[in-house]
Amino acid sequence: MLLGKVVGTVVASRKEPTLDGSTLLLVRGLDLDAKPTSTLVVAVDAVGAGVGEVVLYASGSSARQTEKTKDRPVDATIMAIVDQLEVDGAMKYIK
């Protein structure tokens, strides 16, 4: 899983039918200091995340391991909403 922050939404009125009803969010990668990286992905939201939230997301074949994304053409899925991030005893992020 990777660390990221939801920075926007994506609307696609025409898409693969198996993605109908899926929420697509724009996620920017974060480093371990919770600072933005250049990584930007569109991810299917499996947990009800919103813009501004720090999340864990999976990419590649791991992104298709949730009930919501099983056997669907997705390359990134938001799997968790982060409440806090601690690195080497230092709190880097608190919701």
C-alpha cells in the first residue's frame, strides 16, 4: 500500500460499464513526512474517502482485491483512510 492525499475528484460520464457507480478520486502521493510527491493517480474509492483526506491506496493487481474492484479494470484503489501516521516515534500526521 502507498500513502497519499485525496486532492480532487474525477467525473467520467462514459466509462467501462463495470465501473458504473464507482467514485473516482485524484490522489497525490505523500512521503513519510506527509509531504506531497509528484505521484498523481486516479483511484477507485472503496472506503468513502473525501477530498483532503490522507489515505492508503494500492496499485497494480493489488488494486483489484476488494469486493468493489474485483475483476474490474482498475489500477489504483483507496483501501483505508489514515487517522494518524507515526514514523520512528515522531507523529507526522494526525487527522
